[in-house]
Amino acid sequence: MRMIITVHTLMVVFFTIHVIMTRPYRNFSTNLLYILCLLAFCIMMIMMYMKVQGYEQSFFIDKYFFLLTIFLCGFLWFIVIMWILFILITRAKWSLDKDAVMELTEGQDLAIYYIKDARNFIIHLMNKKKYGDAEAVRMEQLIENLTM
């Protein structure tokens, strides 16, 4: 039983750190809720791990441990309710429809062309092994195109 709790606790801690670093969703409020819920769940898993391992602290006494878990679960539900109210008040929408995607990807064809052109120029320079005035002008043009 201790080994199972240890493995589950390590998995939850690792996954929580992963989610905090990568932020899987494009919507800020969804990421915030997800991270806060995972942190609360991670804290509960660590507390359960400590209880199962036999740590002797005053808040692991049954009465205090029960109250502490109620408080943490209540805080978690409070965060969820506050998040839902925030979404309702701001009328936030998941704006990922066809028009939003088309707007976000507008101009990517040109950017991909400039990147390929710059890569071809680097290959050309490597083969030529000479950097003259014409190459300097071309390099400035590529840098200007890529930094638009």
C-alpha cells in the first residue's frame, strides 16, 4: 500500500510540475483553474503520503487531519466557483473557431517562405565559404524580413 501511494504521489507531483511549465490550454482562465486544482490535489496527495508513511505531526491526528482535508477541499471548490463566476461575469468565450484560427495563422505562408529562403542562403554561404558585400546586403535583407 505504501508503494502504491508513493508512486501515485510522485506521478501527481511530476504531472503538476509538467502542467505548470507547459500550460496546455490557450485560454488563461482554463490554465489557471487547471494549475490551481492540480496544486490542491498535489498537496492532498503529499499529505496522504505523509499520513501513510507514519509521520508524527500534530495535524496528522485524525480530528485535525479530517478538518484540514475538509478545508483544502472546500478551498478547491471555492476556487472552482470563483472561476465559474469570473467566466460568467466577463462573458469569456472559447474563441477557437475557424475565423480565429484563420486570423492567428494569417501571414504564416510568408513567414515560412522567409525562413526557407534564409536556410537556403546559409547553405549557399557554407558552400561558397566567402562572405562579400553582396552576401552582406542579402543577409541584412533576410534579417529585416525575419524580424518583421
